[in-house]
Amino acid sequence: MSPALWLVAGHAALSRIILKMRMARQLILLLTLVSLLACSPALDWREYRMPDAGFSILLPQKPAQAERRLQTPAGEVGMRMYSARVGEHVFAAGFADFARPVDAALLDAMRDVLAANMGARIASERPVEAGAFKGREFTATGQLGRGKEARAGTMRARIYANDRRYVQLIALGPDEGLAAADIEMFLTSLKAD
């Protein structure tokens, strides 16, 4: 092969390599843009450790905090709660320490109170565990809000017990508008310290 032909062939090969590199760069840029568009700007999942709770969870935003006294079948307890609102959906976690160990009957009562708060019926239930925390996950369907503003909604919750400690994780909102994967991420995020 003459040096001129070799130079032309080399130039053609170099041009193909440059073209492939440009196409690869454009593909990477396109994939990056698609992945950024797929992320919801409202959801910024972060791990939160609740003071004195003995566990951490993932929440889609910085949580609001509240404390309140609850009347339960086992007596009055103080519940510390953390919640994040995303549109019409709420992700909430709370915990309380009872005077006696939390048993299956008390978990049933707490489940029933949560469902009654939205006039809901339990649609499904199954046992769950997270480290030393044992409990159940349930789905309840009912009404969100009251009066003319009420609309159909769903609550997916996990309630746990570890000796005297009671923990609840609740995802609540309209039946549409939030990906099931986001709800699952929240509900499965409990990690014992």
C-alpha cells in the first residue's frame, strides 16, 4: 500500500472513530437527561434518625415533627411523629413506649384505630420484620377528608413492636398520583440501630 493510500485509509478510520465517539457522547447525554427527567423533584429520599427512637427511616423530604398523647387499650401514651407531605400524599412515622410489652392484641387495636381514622376497611395484611422489630403490613381503603371534600384513598402501613416500643410507618393518599415504588421504599426503610 502506498503511503498516500495508507494516509487516506487512516484518515477514514480516524473519522469513523471520531463519529462513534460523538454518537457515544450524545447517547450518554441523552441517557443522563432521561434519568434526570424520571426523578421527581418533590422526592429527595434521605435517611432520618429519630432522637431516642432506636431506628432510622427514609423520608422523601425533611419531616415535620409533632408529639401528642394517645388513648389506647393499654392506656395513654406519648407518640412522637415525623411526617413529610408530597402533594396530596403523606409519609408518616411515629413511635411510642408503652408501660407493658406490645403484644399481638395491642397491634391489632392500633391497626384498627389507624383504619378507623379514615373510615377504612382492611383490604390485606401480612407479617413483616425489620431486625428486632416484628409486626405486620396492612392496606386499608377508605375516605380522605370529610364532607364534600372527601375522596377515596388508600393507607399502606407497617406497624411494629419490640418489647414496649411501638413503631408505625404510614403512607396515605389518593389512589393515584404516587408511584408504588416510592411507597415501598418508605415502608421497607426501617432500620434498627
